[in-house]
Amino acid sequence: MRIAIDAMGGDHAPQSTVDGALAAAREWSDTEIVLVGKEQVLKPMLEGAPANLRIHPAEEIIEAEDEPVKAVRRKKDASMVVAGRLVREGEADAMISAGNTGALMTTGLLVVGRMEGIERPALAPMIPTVDERGVLALDLGANMDAKPEHLAQYALMGSVYREKVHGIAKPRVGLLNVGTEAMKGNELTKAAYPLLKELPVNFVGNVEARDILTGACDVLVCDGFAGNILLKSLEGTAGTLFSILKREFTKSWKNKLAAAVLMPSLRGLKQTLDYKEHGGAPLLGLGGLVVKGHGSSDGGAIKNAVRQARLALQNKLTESIAREISGK
């Protein structure tokens, strides 16, 4: 399999993407890693690289502040756009980028292409839970607005993903809402509820935000506006919690002794809540596999995104979703 990485996308690129690509290429010799970006920048960083890692040149970069649609249309030789073109033309089986989220969504739609029958692709990151199963949440930011039919498609795609990639039989699908009763919520959720009930998925009803981290469902469905607020709130809470713990543990020598005893457990907790462990979020509903890495991804996160892409390809995720949507 061949996986293209947008080498110039991300807060710490290209160092982070090169580090992750090197680690992935060394671990999985059966996978060809294609770093897409400025050859004159990347080549000196790849001395001693394994044979399954190569550069595909692209001279432009889509910056974080670029307007997504204009950037994708005007910067034809941008690393993100070129990586998407490799997927569309069958020269790569998947692409990974930690760059501009809006531009990656636009690249998915305009370059890779939408899957037949899908109106709106969805960004689907994993949210960690206390039972360590995690919950796949979609959409968490690709589309700010959604129709009830879009939420139904998200439910189908998310259910297939968890079954095929994570091996969960009959994954539980929940609808993010302000209450568990069927008629709770706004017009969108009230209209989506009966559609989800009719789907061939294990729909468990409405799920409140407070119950997500306890593992109330395996797939959480919502519109991108609410979903992105949820994601950023969870990230901020986790970061603040560890900042408070660090402050408290350094207040006195007794606290420092307690911290030394608890440190292994705290490291495990931090690892559980760390986005780097999940690698990235797939954009479900496209004609090819596209994985969005966190903007501040380091080499470890990029390597984990490659692992995630490999699993999806091995389990024929895109083909399975296409069959489910088409009903064939």
C-alpha cells in the first residue's frame, strides 16, 4: 500500500512529518511512504532513509491563514493538493495532512472527490473514554451546518468505521443532545432522531455531553458546529486539569513526594487523553481515504496516523462505506 503525507502541513512541519514518515517506513516495510513537498527542503532530512520512503515534489504550501477554497483552486502545486491528486489518480491509497482543516476538506471535495450518495463528508476523530473503547464522533468540524439526512449518513459511516477498523460488533450509535428523551433538542436533532431509528445500525438514542467520556456509545453523531465546540471543550478541560495538578504537586515537598508516587498513573491518564495516540481523524464520505492530523502533531502523531490509515486500508473501509450507502 502507498500512503502520501503532506510534508509541509502542520505547525511543526516539515520536521514532524519527516520524523513520523521515517518511523513509519522503518516499522512497516510493506508500506510505501510518499512525502509530498519541497524536495530541496526534504532531501537533506532523509539521509539514510529506508527504501520504502520517497519524495514527491510539490513547490507550494497552503498556510494556516489561507482561505481554503481560494488556496486549493489557486495553489495547484501545493503539497496538500498534490497529495490529494495522488489519491484521486490511484498513485496513493491514502493521504495524511496536519495542515489547514478547511483546505483539507476542500481538497477532499474538489480533488479527491465525494463518494457517490454522500452529500457531506464528515470529520471523525476519536474521543477517549474511561472504558478505553473510545467514541468515534462525527461531524466534529468539517461542516458547521447539517440537515437531518446528513446526520443519518454520519451514523451509517461511523458504524461501518467502528465495525471494520476497530472490530466492534453492532457499535452503539448515539445522537448528541441536551436530554435523553426522544423529543428533546433543536429542530435538527428532533428531525434526525426518527431517521436514525430507521437505519440498519444499533441506535441507542440521545446521548448527553456529560455521558460521552463514560462510554455511553461507540459512535456519536452531531453537526459540525456542536461537535467542534464539544471537542475543543474536552481538549481545554484536559489541558487545564493537568496544569492544575502540576501546580498543586509542586506547592510543597509533601506534594512532590505524592507526585513521585502517582506519576506513573498520571502519565497513563495523560496518554489516554492525548490526541497523539490516535494519530488523526478520517474524513469519511470521500472517494479515497483522507486522514486529518492535529495541527500540532509531532512525529509520533504522524506515525500513528499512518497506522490508522493502514488499518483502514487493510479493512477496506472506503469500499465498505460505499456498499452501505448504496445498499448493495
